[in-house]
Amino acid sequence: MKMDDQMNIKIPRELKENFYFTCKQNRINSSALVRRWIEQFVSEENIDTFSQETRLDLARYMKTRLESSDDRN
């Protein structure tokens, strides 16, 4: 597969550093891991078929988004 495009996301610096550190410690290619997560996300027909871990990640993300929205109001 030709890798000819990029995505840029904003995350807290500490999260990024922890992610790269954890990937390095486990000898995991960080880009390949993110691509795998995206492929899993778009290939699933609905959230009910996601792994328990992915559902928990999505729930944490939504909770954070709701909390940050409440902080702005």
C-alpha cells in the first residue's frame, strides 16, 4: 500500500511522549499502530462489534470531550 498522505492531530505533549515511549519500549512502530486502529475503526460496521478495549477508549474520549465542553460554558 502506498503511503502518500498524512494526518495531523493535536494531543497533549505528555500523551504524545508517553505514546512514543511505550511504542519504543514494546518495539512497536507508532505509525503502523495508528494505521491499524484507523483500519479497525473504519472496517467495523458499528460500535457493538469493536473490541472491549476500543469501546472503552471511545467512551473515555467522549467523556473528555463532554467535560471540556462543560468547562467552556
